[in-house]
Amino acid sequence: MTPSTSRPRREPVQVYLDRHDLDLLDELIQRSGLSKAELLRRGLRRMADLEFGEASPGRSLASLIGALDGGDLPLPSDLSVRHDDYLYGRAAGSR
């Protein structure tokens, strides 16, 4: 095999699991028909996708919902209507 066609290098990993996790792994093996190694790889990749993967558009906005509720900051009663005016510092009616 030439270097360009060789298989990717793999390293063995040792993991200690408690009885509950071992039972869970065994159940997944039975249901999926996959090997332990493949289940652990898929679990790792799925966790990486959740933590680091491409987020759907607007996903980060969810953390802002309710961010100003119940705070000590006095909010204008027309903030939802004139948000751009407040955000960009425009005077009322000067668009």
C-alpha cells in the first residue's frame, strides 16, 4: 500500500464502565447489531456534533428569550415596536 491509499491510523482506547453503562451498551449491541467499538465511535461523533457541530440558523437566539424578564433594568413599554430605534440610538420618527 502506498501512503495515499493506506488506512487511517487507529489507536486502542480502554474505557471503564459501571454495571449500568455495561448493561446499556449490551442492550444497544443486541438491538443495533453493531459492535462495541462502532457504538462508542457513533456515540462520540454524535456528542461532537451536538457540542461542536453546525448550529441551525437562529439557534443561539434561543438563549436570549426571556433574558430581560424579571431583571432590575427598567425597559421601555414600546421596546418590541421600536427595538431598532433603541438599538441604534435613533430618535423617534427619524427613519
